[in-house]
Amino acid sequence: MAHAVVLRVKLPGTGDTAEGLQMLNEVVVPQAKSQPGFQRGAWMNNDGNGLGVVIFDTEENAQAAKDVLKPPPGGPELVSADVYEVGAEA
């Protein structure tokens, strides 16, 4: 059964949007895609509150990735990181 790592972050208040998107596309997404069992992910921003949902094939792979998928130095502040069982998708 699929499991998701749900990451909540606080984005820097003075950060450049273009710079943040560059870090997301060049560092964060490739790092997530390189994790064993990666299936898909989505990263969102709502007025400085970031949310990443990264789905893996198993709970074990999601738990292992949770420890790796932390914001890079100089990036957002990690608020929380949790693993959820995926009940359904549409």
C-alpha cells in the first residue's frame, strides 16, 4: 500500500520567488525522485506556508525518505514531517 511523506515548511519571508522555485526544481524535486520507491510528488505554497506531498510505494520507503527529504541549508524552515497511509486517490 502506498504511503505519503507530508512536509510542512515555512518559506523565508525575504526569499526571492524565482530563487525558491529554482531550489525546488534543481534540489528538492530531484532529491525526492531519487529516493527508492518514489511514485510522485507535489509541492505547494500558500503565502509563505509550503507543503510537500511525496508518495512512495511502501511505508518502509516513505519512512526512510522522511529522514532525507528535509529542506536544504539556506532553504525553508521545516515545521513538520509525517508519514501517512494513502487511502485513496482520484
